[in-house]
Amino acid sequence: MSWAAQEFETIDLGDKRLNRRAVLLAERLAASPTVSIPAACGGWTETQGAYRLLGNDDIGWEDILAPHLACTEQRMAAHSVVLCIQDTTELDFNGQQSEAHQDQRPFDLRRFHSLFSFVAAGRAHAVSHRRVLDDIIMGFCSDGTVG
């Protein structure tokens, strides 16, 4: 069983095909984290499947990441000290208008907030939390609350 199959073993997107697609996409993106989705996928059919999964209105990023977050919490619980380091990255689109959303106001700035967890030995555990922000920065606290 691959690492992604283990990490996402409990994923439930409502359809076994969607579950398999999510695991495959996680494997592909982890193997090539700096490339685009088409470059990471194994051909046009796989790329289309990835975009269909990510564009599915019935599935949120929370649904896809829930098993990963649960596994991360389990790994973190095994250590007395876990360092959680946050990062907020801003992407400035400089007023560019999306062709698909001509009737909406252009988005100028997107903030991505990530929380990375590390054990004392320096080994990275995982991305503990990632969220697209508008004006509020949210994250998971060590007691499981959001703050």
C-alpha cells in the first residue's frame, strides 16, 4: 500500500472512484510538488480527472484533507513537543480579471496560510493546516480548537 493510500485510507468523498482519484492525485503532486497539475499527472485523461475532482462542487478541500489532518494529529500525539510553524503567503494578481468570472469583481490578493508541524528531532510531520484567507487567519491549536 502506498503512503498516500495509507494516509487517505479513511477518505470518503461519496464515491469510491473519487476516493481513488484523490489518492492518485496526492501521490502525483507529492512526487512532483513544484510542477503544474498537468505536468504531475500521467497524461491528459488523468489531468482531466484531477480537474474534475478539484472542480466538484460537492467536495471541499476540507473533505479531501480530513484524513491527512487526522493522521497528522495522531503522529503529533506521539510526541511530547511538536513545533507548529505558520506561514502566510500572499499572491498578488494585480487586478487581473478571470475570463470565467467576468461579472465578478477581480481578485487582487489571495493569502494562503499554512501551519507546518515538526518534531524536536527536526523531521517534518506534515502540513497541519492550510487555508485560503480573505482577511482572517485561522489555524488549528494544539487542543484541536480553531483560533
